[in-house]
Amino acid sequence: MPSLARHLTPALSLAALLGCAAPQALAQAITTAASQPSGISQEQALALSARLDALEQRNAELEQQVLDLKSQVSAGEQSIRDQVSATTVSLNNGRPTFASGDGQFTAAFRGVLQLDSALYDQDGAGPLASDFRRGSVGDAGEADHARDLSDGANFRRARLGVEGKAFGDWNYNFLFDFGGGPPEDVGKISSAWLEYAGFAPFRVRVGAFSPPSGIEEATSTNGSLFLERASPSEAVRAIASGDGRKAVGLFANGDRWNLSAALSGNVVGTSSFDHQLAFVGRAAFTPVKSLDYLVHLGAHTSIVIDPAKTGPDVPGGAASPVRMRDRPEIRVDGTRLVDTGNIDADGLTAYGLEFAAQYRSVYIQ
């Protein structure tokens, strides 16, 4: 033990000495370090401060620009929404047309005005016993008029209506005719139908319209070759087609072809014991077509499946009559010069073929 104490005494003395000296050395080191220069001058520090201020200013400007851009984008989106929902007005082919901004709804006003004027040159009326000029069979008034047709003028068509589409896939048309020949053609619905076109190229139509019964029937009166359709075409048209015919039909068309099929009933305003049921079908295509010429071919049929009835107990006459008749092309006088009279029949069928060709300004039909 005395030997161990002798060895530990110098070591403990040295440790105590170092423990007293360490705090003083550390404090001196810190003081020395704090007094050393940093290497940045006052001018450099001011420059750095100025740059920091400039960066802060630039950052504020960029933030303001971002806010401005957001405001402009929001205003642009609102403008687009306003344009989409806005209603536009135009003169499409001379017709006032209204349309929603998204094109889902349109309405176009239509008007047609056609005036006939006639001066008939015919022999004077003779007695009925020897003057066999007649109008409709069994009509004394027309028999009298046929011998001396009325001169004058008549608004053959005076139509006003609206057409367009709704909800994108629905088409509609309403056209009222204030003109026509007396007595039954004055003031009537020419067309009133609704059509769904969401199954392109097919369209389904229901209402009052004229199913195409031939090339002349399918041609608008605004663009027909002559002032009036030919009498054979008018006679066939009256079987199961014509203005204001109540019907449901299927239509389809492409660049060079079109098809139509419809089931039709009575004309609007015509009453019968049982309504007529008929079928009208047509197919047409253009096998040859260029800038200067074209060729049109087609076929059509009108079939009275079930004629209108006159009643369960009809003394004499026809219980289910079919009849074909027509006025002259000029309708100033409404006398029908062609008339088969009522034929008691269980049906009526008409077939037709179509041919038309055009070479520049020359047209053949």
C-alpha cells in the first residue's frame, strides 16, 4: 500500500493541475476565435443585403403575376361558359335562325308564298245533256264548273312555320299552310313532326308529314323543275302520302343513296269510320356523279293495306272506297278533271321507277 500511494500521488497531482488549467484555456480559445476577422467587408455585406432586398421584391412581383394569371384564366373560363350558353342569331339561307352556343338547340323560321293566276280559254258552257265536261264523279257543283272554269288568282301556298333541333339528337318541324284551293285545302297543317336522329344514319319520325312517294314528291316545291307536279305524280301522292299525312317513318341516307319507309293513315282534318292504313317506301341512289354530270335511279311504292271505311251499314256505294283524282296543275279553280270515283276495294298498290340525269345545265327526268 505505501508503495502504491507513492506511485499514484504524482499522477493525481498532474490531473488536478490540468483540470484547473482547462477552463482557462478554453475561454482563451473562444475569445481568440471571436476576435478573428470573418473575411467579408462592410461593403460586401451591404451589397448582399441589397441583393436580398431585390430578390424579395422580385419574389413579390412574381407572386402578383401568378395571381394576375389565375384571375385571367378564371375570367377566360367564365367567358367561355358565357359563349357556350349564349344564343346566336343568323340568316341561314335567308332564314332567321336562332341557335344556342353549344349548338344543341336551334330554331329557324320558314316562309313560302306562291301565287297562281289563270285565265282559261274554253268553249262556252252547253247543256249537261250534250256537254260532257265533268268534275268529280257525283259532284254537281264541279260538273257545272268544269264547263266554265273560274278565272282569277289564288295563293297556292302561303306557309309559315319553324324547324330546328333540340337536345342535339331531336329534330322538329311545324308548318301551317294558309293558302290552297277551296274548299278543303284552305288553312291546314302541312307538317308537324318530331324526329330522333341519334342512330345515324337512321332517323325515326312521327307526326304529320309527307312520306316520299317518288322523285317529285321528294323534291321541295321551292326547287321543283316546274311550277307544279305532274298529275300522275299528284294522283299517286294522294294515295298514302301528301301534305299533313299522319305517319310514322324510318329514314336513312348517305352521300349517294337514301331510303325511306313509312306507315301512314289519314290526312290531318280528314275523318272516316276507320282510318286508312298504308305503306310508302322508296329507295334512290346516284351511281354516276361528277362536277358536270350525274345519273339518278330510284324505285318506290305506295300500298293501301286497309282502306278507310264509310261505316258498318252503308246503303249502296262502297264500304271501303279507294279513289284517285286530281285538279289541274293550276289551282285557281279547284275542279277535279280527273276522277275514278269511289271503288270498293280491299286495297290499292302503285309502283314506280325513277330516272333522272343532268349534264351541266341540261336536265332530264
